[in-house]
Amino acid sequence: MNRANVFSKHHIMDRRTFTSVLALGAAASLIPRLTLAQSASADRKAVRARNVVLVHGLFADGSCWSEVIERLQAAGLNVTSVQNPLTTLDDAVAETQRVLDRQDGPTVLVGHSFSGMIVTEVGVDPKVSAVVYVAARAPDAGEDYTALAKKFPTPPASAGIVFDGGEGRLTETAFLGDFAGDLPEARAKGLYAVQQPFHKALLTAKTKHAAWRSKPSFYAVSTEDRTINPDLERFMAKRMGAKIIEVKASHLSLISHPDEIANLILQAAAHSGS
């Protein structure tokens, strides 16, 4: 074999080796990118809901969720606060269902106080991926909530409900001291000024379904609650097998502790079902 052939052979081998090295290098450079892409894909699969529907309870309106809303929006979620009519359970369920129907994809349904009844009823909708209760009622299907509540000491706020015909409200003393007890006075008085009356029929309403029996459930107990007995809240939360947090707050933890409540809702939105 002459020198030209030897050089040509070695030259061909070098080119092949060089080409192989380039190919390996290119493949190696793709590994981190593929890993990141797969990780992002896994994260997207883990987040089951990008929509959140919030429902307020008695003595309030949809704006009571403002502090929570801004935190959920900052996390990239689409948030809607229902204006609960506070007339009948059927009316409240219908209004919440209309809002839910407008959501595009899986939705976390969240209720505060009385609206836990609404979450319990509407939450069976297939679009609801998880239900969240914030110091809220959580009856079983057909259960008499009033009878259930009587098994626990009566909270102080109950004595502050006054009726004008069929409409009920909290007195200013009860609102400021028992309903919004851990809020700055100016904030609490502002909320009292926009207090919405509720119809007496709501107090005897019963749900036909219990969404918490079939949906991932989350519950925020207010340990300083003077509107719903905290031990009643703990009982309902444990009965449903919920993911439970306890917040050292009045009944309005969604206003006094919005970080904790928003974080619980984010956990519900990211729930993978596993």
C-alpha cells in the first residue's frame, strides 16, 4: 500500500470519527432540552385546572374575594367571582352553574361560609376538578345542616342576626366583632356598608348532592371563627377526607389571610388525582 492510499484511508477514518463525535455532541446537547421539555409537559399534566370560580356567602358580595383573586391571577389562573343572589338555594345554584358553564376546561369551585352549600351541590358537574371550602358549610346530600350545627356550641354571630320581614342581616356590632373580628376596623366597616341581605329560606335549604364524596376536596378551617363553630368546620372537613389547613383567623380568612387561602386553591388547581 503506497503512502497516498495510507493517507487516504486514515483521512477517511478521521472524517468518520469526526462525524461520529459531532453526532454524539449534537445528541448530548439535546438531552437537557428534552429533559426540560418533558418536565414542562409533566408540569402541564399535573395542573388539572386553570379556571377558578369563587362563591361568597351570607353578609357579603363577590368583592370579598378581591385579595384572593389578585393572587390567583398573578399565578396565571382565570378567576371569576359569582354574585350570589342570596335568595334561594336554587337561585344561587343556577347563577353559579351559569358561571361554571362559561369556563373553558377543568375548574376549581370554591365556596366561603354558606356558599359551601352551593359548592356541594354544583361541584358534581364534570367540569369541576376539585372543590375548596373556606370556613364553609359542607353538608351531605339531603342533610339538615341546622340540625348538624346544633350538635356544636352556637357561635356568637348567630345572636346578631336580625330580620326585616323575610330578609336577614348582621347587626353592626356582630358584623365587626364576630364576622370580621380580625380585620382593620375601617376595612370591616366598609364591608358592613355593602352587606347584602339574605332570604330566610336559605337557612333551611338542603342539598341534593354532595360533591365532596366524589371530588378532591380541600378545607380551610378558621380557628378563631365566631360565625361557624371551628369544631363543626373540623368535623365536616375530616368527614369529607379533605386536605385541611387551619388558619388563625376570623370567619373572613379569605380577607385577613389571603396568602394561605390562595395557596390552598392553587394546590387544588394543581391536584393530579393521584
